[in-house]
Amino acid sequence: QVQLVESGGGLVQAGGSLRLSCAASGRIFSIITMGWYRQAPGKQRELVATLTIPGSTNYADSVKGRFTISRDNTKNTVYLQMNSLKPEDTAVYYCYGSRLSGTRYDYWGQGTQVTVSS
């Protein structure tokens, strides 16, 4: 099992910045991918950014150039630095982790609300 705990959400004005954190615990040694998804009211959950253990990153087109995903291996934590926030970035942000042990296991955090006011 892997446990993911997010923090860092909140209310910010358009153009502002926030940093989300996701601390992983449990069977983290076999994690292959971590990332962030988000879900706005009435919309499907969508990918924001992912980071594979070798270090490759992937971003949604809507956040490229504004968001940066990174990790601190010493703290087993993944971060999402969000700059130049827009009202359309308002959503619940979920941390995601994928572990490979014969088969793939997906894990989700509880979510953290990000609200960007215009």
C-alpha cells in the first residue's frame, strides 16, 4: 500500500502562486510515477502533470510554462509549483501515485482545493 497526503491548497488571486505538496509513505520503493490531477465542478478529472522515477515529466497543455512538478527524494515528497494562476485552474487537486509490483497499482490522495479568484 501507498499513502499520499496532499497539502498547500487555498485561495489565491489570479496571477498569484501556490505550491502543492504530496508526501508519500508505505511501499514507496516500487513507485514508478507520481503526479497531479485535478477535477473542477461538473468536469472529469484531468491530468495536470506527472513525473516518472527516471525523471521525465509530462504536462497538460493548459499548464505548460506555468506549473512545475518536482520531487524531493529525501522527503518522499512531490511538489507542484503553480504560477500565473488563472480562475480556470480552480479545482480539487489530487496527488497520484503508481506502483509496479508484478501488476500496476494506482493510488490517490484525498484532494486539496485550489480556488483562484478573478
